[in-house]
Amino acid sequence: MNGEMMLRHAAAVFAARSGQYGEPLPFFEALAKRWSLTLGRTVSAAEVVRCLIDLKLERLAHDTKHQDSIVDVAGYAAVLHEVVQ
């Protein structure tokens, strides 16, 4: 899979997840509220997404060719774009 194909695949995954879980902003705002309770401090939707990107990057540190993690980083970058608008 070349880079363009990976981005197309990531876009398809992004669309599928939006269909399953709803639009990114309300979903990640709700998740941020849960994480705020868990961590005892206010967490933003953007912080949640950045942490999930960091999780995928750490996984890639162990296996740089893991396609699911690469696609997820691209997808979470799209989500980050949505939540910071």
C-alpha cells in the first residue's frame, strides 16, 4: 500500500467510525469529560486525541510497519482537525 492508498483507507475508516460513534467532536468531548473525572483535572477533546496519537506512536516504536497503527495515526490526525475547529 502506498501513501495515497493508506490515506484513502484512513479516510474510509474515519467515515466508518463516524457512522458507528457519531461525529468526532461530541464523541471526544464526552470522552474528555470521562477522562477529566478519572484524572481529577479538566481534559480537552484535543488532549484526548493527542494522547491517542501518542499511544499509536508508542506502539509504532515497537513495530514501525504496523499498518493499523499507521492508519490510526492518520485517522486521529483527521479527528484532531475536527475537534480544534
